[in-house]
Amino acid sequence: MEISSLFRQGYSKREIAGSLGISKNTLKKYLSDEKSGKLLLILNTAI
């Protein structure tokens, strides 16, 4: 995942959100969902 990779590399949420053209709130939600496993569940059911 590009977002989590950038975050692990030390980029700030503001930098990541700005470079991807999304809001910080969307980024926070994405990172939260990914951490809790919700994103994985959503992606697995979409397949």
C-alpha cells in the first residue's frame, strides 16, 4: 500500500494527503481502517 509505506518512511500525514490530493481526514480514516484490519476485510470481500 502506497499510503502506509509513505507513513512508515516518516512522511507526515499532511505531506501524504497533499501529494495524493486527499483530505487529512480521509488519510486518517484509511490508516485507522488498515491498522484495525477493516480495510483488509473490505478488500477481501470485493474479490
